[in-house]
Amino acid sequence: MTMKYFLRNWSPVLAFVLAIFICSSLQVHVTDGTDKVVHALEYAVMGFFTTRGVMLSWELPRFRGAALGAFIAAALGVLDEFH
């Protein structure tokens, strides 16, 4: 895979993860219910972007590609919680 294809497939993931890490370092006070909804939405979008990156980068069956994308998104979510 060339750098051009790598960037085309994975730059949305990298940009979104960077935005999440920056936003999570800010001190914003939200209610517990709102916080849960925001986390669910951001990780759903990140799951979409990672699944897209996996499916465009490798020739995998749809289920395996989706599972790998979800696993990568979950791993990034864990990293965000430790950040």
C-alpha cells in the first residue's frame, strides 16, 4: 500500500482520534447522561471511520473487516480513557 492510499484510507481516523484526544483534555462540565450520549456518538463515528479504513486497506470478508474496525475503535477508546 502506498502512502497516498494509506493517507486516503486512514486520515479520517487519524484526524478524528486527534480531535477526540484534544477535546477530552479540555475541562468541560456536562451532566452524566449527556456525557454517555456524547461518548456513544463519538465512538460510533470512530468505529465507522476505522471500519472504512480497514475495508479500503485490506481485502477481508465484510464481517471480519467490521470486527477488526470495531476492535481498533475500542482500543482507541481505551487509550482515550487513559489519556
